[in-house]
Amino acid sequence: MSKEGSSMVRAWEATLRKTQAAKKRANSIFGTMSVAHADDDNDNNDNNDNDDPDRQSISMDGYNADKILPNGDYYTGQWLDNFPNGHGKYLWTDGCMYVGEWYRGKTMGRGRFSWPSGAIYEGEFKSGYMDGIGTYTASNGDTYRGQWVMNLRHGHGTKHYSNGDWYDGEWRCGKQEGQGRYQWKDGNHYVGDWKNGLMSGKGTFVWISGNRYDGYWQNALPKGNGTFKWPDGSFYVGNWSNNADEHTGSYYAPGSSEPDPNVDWDPQTVYKVDLADCKIAVGEKVLIFPSQKKLSVWNSTKDGDKPRRMSVDGRVSVGVDRAFDKMHMWASDGGTGDDNPAMGRRSDGDVLSLHFDNGNPRGIPLQPMRLPKAGKRQGETISKGHKNYELMLNLQLGIRHSVGRPAPSSSLDLRASAFDPKEKVWTKFPPEGSKHTPPHQSTEFKWKDYCPLVFRTLRKLFKVDPADYMISICGNDALRELSSPGKSGSFFYLTNDDRYMIKTIKKAEVKVLLRMLSAYYNHVRAFENTLVTKFFGLHCVKLTGSIQRKVRFIIMGNLFCSEYAINKRYDLKGSSLGRLTDKPESEIDETTILKDLDLNFIFRLQKSWFQDFCRQVDRDCEFLEQERIMDYSLLVGLHFREKSPAGELIPSGARTPTGEPENAGAPRLSRVDMDNLLVDPVRWASISLGANMPARVERTVRRSDCEFQLIGEPTGECYEVIMFFGIIDILQDYDITKKLEHAYKSIQYDPTSISAVDPRQYSRRFRDFIFKVFSEDI
């Protein structure tokens, strides 16, 4: 090794020794490490041409370099534009090491990542994440080989545990879910359904003794219908539960078709004895993921070389990293941005971002995007004196009566009679009260419950706690009425905690819902990730005073109930006629619902979420098409994760749009947040398809020569967001009114641009549009 190479190694070792975690590994790492690639020979023969400690061999794809980076990290391999690019080896001062393929500072392609603990991952990487096919060997000997998505086991894979157990089957979000086989070291095994890492659903457990159980499981225990068989042919059939009071069943002797009442066998022995030692092994937890590791790279600025910190997935945070709630990152940058190819500067000093075409500047300056101005809290509180105050009291009294009324525990399997449109309950509420109703200060009214058993079961299916539901709607806090009714003429009311939305609907919409209620119930039961609106109750208030009128209500979940502020909202249908907000820009705020022609983003979802999204949109649209529903839309909400104190959006990996230091008091989130979000069980539980989803959006621009271009041209400028979306307005069927609207507007406009079209055509156009504005994040 040359003197220069030796001095580099000595410098690296000196830095490495400062890190206590890596002391023991320093000598072994550098005892076998080759500092330069084979194609660096010319550099090795010319040691004195450059006093810079970074040796470089120029090539068309960049150059080969050995770099001791400012923080003591070491890199050897191909380098391009201040980033690892090609094949290279990167060593961190804590002893972590990556050897493999890079693309502009991101681990991309095949590679090998090792931890100081001795754990190793070898396989495919994508945008810094373990993503694709790969093998992870933990320090305790656990080994998993299979599919990965964003650092999590996701897809088919096989895991061998250090205690001798193994599992082969489907995984989702890091846990066993779907079909799989788990075998214990003693030979016992289970084959069947899994959910959230536990045996749940239908499955078979076989003991080495020859005993077996075939039936249903819940949380790793028999629950529901099942049969326990002995090797001699005898068996026990019943409804299983680890609560002895809920357990029922019969024992059958070998060859007998009649139960034997004389055999006293306790099924609880299966729980207490047979399954006592059959626990699912817990794997070793990964303390830090490759995408959480920071790179130290160089960036030339007007003021001289200034080190920038960058995560392995390509995100850059400039300056000093500080902790924020154990997972948030702060960033500040004093650079001018003059040498950043993603930024431009006008003569007046304002910084403009340039958008790219396949990574190259197209030379078209784009103004930095700003957040809409913050809006006031939606809705006017309905207090005493409000025109709808008594109507609100009636609604709350009726809900309290409906939800609080005693009812037997019901199965999710409902009889057809429960869905009969005639299945409704009228209750009279006199002011003085009655045997079943409390006294109240409102005028007398009648309350109608439509299909009460169905909606009670829907609330159970949607995991709505009856007490919480009642408190949200009927508690001491008043409802809020939105400032203006929708286009349909309906009024909307929000609960104070924002969890539920109450909408007044027409009699025709009630008929549509009751007609499709059975199909709706079966659909949402079959697909728990459905995007269609969740309905919790259908009611009617009939005022019996001097003003006799009926007001019908539907109670729905509020899609935008979240701890995150919703910065932008879009209502998307895939049509162009009338699909532009009519508000002047000065009046648009965070609560304004924008439309198709206002959209200037493409939504990029992580691979597994995008696949789930496409499948679910297809299922939901097929359901709505079968029910002859049209005119629905996809409601989308965006929370932008990175913004400057001035309200400008910060693109992924970019410095602040002003080019000036960020306010030290403003938190800036990084991809590390995403990693912690995915592995934190509490945070992960809050993420589902369409709710609290980490994603990216790419900015688009429309051509000036195309007035009604639905989807603009991508610019390459991306933003980190939290997304919310769902399919709303699903109670409009293709009735005579819509048919006449279609016929009339088709004379004046392009028939494909109008919203009122046949359900089949509507579904096809809707999906075509949605699958263009949503794409897989690559």
C-alpha cells in the first residue's frame, strides 16, 4: 500500500478509535480492507501529483475515489457530483458498513449492509431501504430470506429462529399475515391464516402426539367453530373459547355418529396444557435501519467547502443535526444556493427552483410553492338562538336513545330481514318525557331509526365504541354547522372532536342507501381497507309542531380527523367541465376544496401501498358500478411535512426556498421519521390505506396551450406528505334526472368532459384518471 494510502488508513483508524462501539472492530476492518479498486492502479503509481488526501481516477461515469469524510466516515468507490454513484464501500464511525451499488447518494440495487453487532443484510436496496429480495441474519442467529418493502418483511418469506422454530409464508408490514406454516423445534406445527403476527382465522394445528385441531383461531388461540381429533378417531366438536363459560361442544367416540355424554373431557386442557409451550418466537429487533444512516458528503459553496449530512436514501440535511423528540431532525443552511443545480437566482435576489426532465434542468423557473393561508376552524357552533339549535337537540336526543337502547349481542352474519327497507323504528319524544324517552326542552318530535340492527352491526364492524360514539355526538360540546351547504343542497354538521360528520340527505338518497345496504354491508365486511364512505347511522327527525317537516340524516366518518393539519384538499372525479374552483386565489385557504383542474401534483405511494390502493379502487368501483352509482369522487387531503417559517414548501432533499438559515425553532422532519413511524407499533397502527399515510407528491405544471389538461407535466420536484383519501358521495344513482342532465349537456359540451355519465363509463373514466395521478414511488 502507498504511503498516502497508509496515512489514510491511519487517519481512519484514529477516528474510529474515538467511537467506543467500534474499537474492537477497527483492526479487523482495516486488516482485510482494500482501499482502492482494481481500476485505481494508475492512481497508485502517481502518489505525488495531488496533495489532497482524496485520491481520484476520472472516468466518464464520475471517478473512483478514496475519501476520509469530515466526520471521520470513510468511502472508497465510484463518486459523481459529490455523491457515491456506482459500486462503492462506505464505513461509518460506529462500525456499520455498506458495500454495493449506489445511485446519486442512495443505496440502490444489490448490496450488503453489516452492523457492529454482527447482523448482516444482503440483497436488494431501493432508495436507501431494504427493498426487494434479501436475506437478513441477526446477531442471535435468526435468519429471514424473502421479500422486503421499506425495511419491513412484506410478501413471501421464510424465517428460521435461533431456538429451532421456523415460519414459511406471507408477511405484511414486518409481521406474519396471510397464509403460512409455523413449526416448533419439537415438531408441532400450525398451517393456516395469520394476522398481525398471530394465528388468526382458519387453520390446523398438529401435535407430534397425533392430536390435531381444525377450526378457527383468534390471537393464537382456538376461537369459534372447531374440531379436536385424537389418533384413535375420537373427536370433539364445538364452539371454542378460552372463557369456559362461552365454550360449548360434544365428544364423539371412535366411529360413532352420536355424541357420547358419558365422557367428561375438559376442552380447557387444550389451552392450559397442549398450547402452553407453543409460543411464537420473537425475533431480534433492528436498532437502526440502513436508511437511517447518515452520509457525510461535500458540497462546494461560494464560501468554500462545507460538509453536508445526507441519509443513505438520498435526503440531505445541511449543517448540524440535532435531536427532536428522539426522531425529528432540525436543519439550517447558511449557503447562498448559487451552486445548487436545483436552484436559480433572479436579479432581485429571490431564489427560484428549476424543474427537471429526467434529471436535467428544463430552464423554466418555477415560483416556490406556498401553503394556503391557514383557515379558521370549520363550522359555526350551534348554540342557543341558532336557527337549527332545536334540530340539533332533537338529533342528540334521538342518537342517545338509539345507541343506548339495550340490544342483544349480534353476530356479524345478519338475516335478510334486517336489511328490509321497512325495518324501521319510530319513537315519539314529548317534552314531558315518556316511559322510554327523557323529558327535554325542545318541542315534540318523532325519531325514526332505519335498519337499526344493520347500523349497530356496522359500528361494531368499524370498531366504533358505543360510549365514545355517543359522547362525540351527544356530549356537552355542541355540533358545528358548516358555513354553506354543498352543491346538493345538503347541510353538514361536525362533532366537536371532528370524528363524525352528519349530513342532511334527500328522500331519494335514503332510498338508494336502503336499496344497496345489503351489498354495502357485504362489501365493507369483505374488504376492511375499502375506501368508500363509512356509514354509522341513518335517521329521520319529524317535527310535529307548527312547522311540520322531515329532516333525514346520515352519520359518516370524517376522513380528515387527524392530529395533522390538512394543508390542501382535493375533490377528484376525472372530468373537466366545471372542475375548477370558483374562488379567487386571495380567498383560498386550507379548508378550500380544490378540484381536478386545480390539481398540480402526482401522488407517489410506496410500492406495497400503491398495489393495495389499485386493487381496492378496482374493487370499490366495481361495487359502485354494480349498484348503478355515479358522480362519486376521491377526496384527498395533504399534510406537508417540511415547510419554512415563511410558509414556503421545502422539496425533498432541498434547502430552504429562501436560501437562508431556517428558524432554529421550526422542526424539520426527515426520512428517519418514516423509519421510526414504521417500526413504532402505536404509530404503525394509526396508518391504514387512505389514513395517515406517509407518501410523496411530485409537482406538475400544465402546458399553456392546453386549457383543460387534466394532468400536468411532472417537474421532478417532490414533497414529503402525510396523505388522507377516500371515496365520497356514493348515494347518487343514474336516475332520470342525471340522464336528462347528460343529454342536455352533451349537446353543449364534449360528452366525455361532463360528470353525469352512465355508471360503467363513469367508473372507467374515474379509474383511468386516478391511476394516472397516483403512481408507485421509485
